[in-house]
Amino acid sequence: MAKRPVPWDDQVDLVSSDDEAADMEADDGASDQKPNIDGLSYQPANEKHSEGAMVRRAKIYQEYMKKVPIPCQRGSVIPCNSWMGLAKSIKELYGQPLHYLTNTLLKQWDQARFETGDEYQPLDTVIHPLKAEATIWFVEEVHRCTASYHQLSKLWLGDPMHHAYVDAIFPKI
């Protein structure tokens, strides 16, 4: 379930469950203690992260992503203008997050495509929508099953805006 967006200057790693969100609203944010979400502390993006804490977050994230099953019933033709647009539609249609590495790869694919001057040509006229969706799911499966949480933590430490590519969709497993 997607949560409401968080302001840019107070962005967090993960959203809390509904119970924890209700507790926070009841406190009106007066408490200095931040809720713990499956071992991930609720921290604004602008705080300095220690390497150990980031490794723990990446490990929890990767273990969670391994548990999220890839949808096996596909076949909807999703019209799309870009890889990121297709990813957004897939997330909404299937109610699933895409891995951080998948999101960053799709962004790179869009940038490479736009640099060729094809930014006005919809993606679904370049590659069939079913092939494009299948490609995303193949890449997603590789990232969910094989990504190293150590590598993820290094990437996250080097990217202060990594939160933008960690989806705030948490399906029931």
C-alpha cells in the first residue's frame, strides 16, 4: 500500500505501518523517539548515516525484496512513453515495489534513450509493451535474488538521494 508522499526536506528510508503512523500522529511528533520498523530506524535523508547502520538497512531491504514474489499472471498491455513511466504503471497495476537497482537501471535506460533524440517517441512504439514489461520483470528477478546488500549499502552511502529509488510500496507477504 502506498503512503502519502513525505516532504523532500524530511524524507525517510521507509514508511511506517498504519499502527505506528497513528501513534506518531497522536503524539503530534512531540516525541524525540523515532519508531522502529523491522529494524530500520525512521531517519531523515539529510542525517549522516554510519556505514554499519546503512549495511543493516540494506540487508533488511534485500531480505525483504527476496520475499516479495514476482507476479506470474501477467499479460496486460501497458502503453508507455518511457521506462520509468512503465515502471510506475507496473507498480500501480501489481501493487509491488521494484528494487532500487531496477529503478536506477530504468532511469539510466531512459537517459540513454533521450540522449539519442528519441524522447518524443513513445517507448511502446520502439519495443512491444509486453516485451518491455517482461524485460523489467526479468531484471527485477535478478536484482531481488542476487543483489549484494553490501553493494547496496555502498551505493546508498554514495547517493544522498537514494530514497527516491526505494519504493514505498509494501505488499503483504
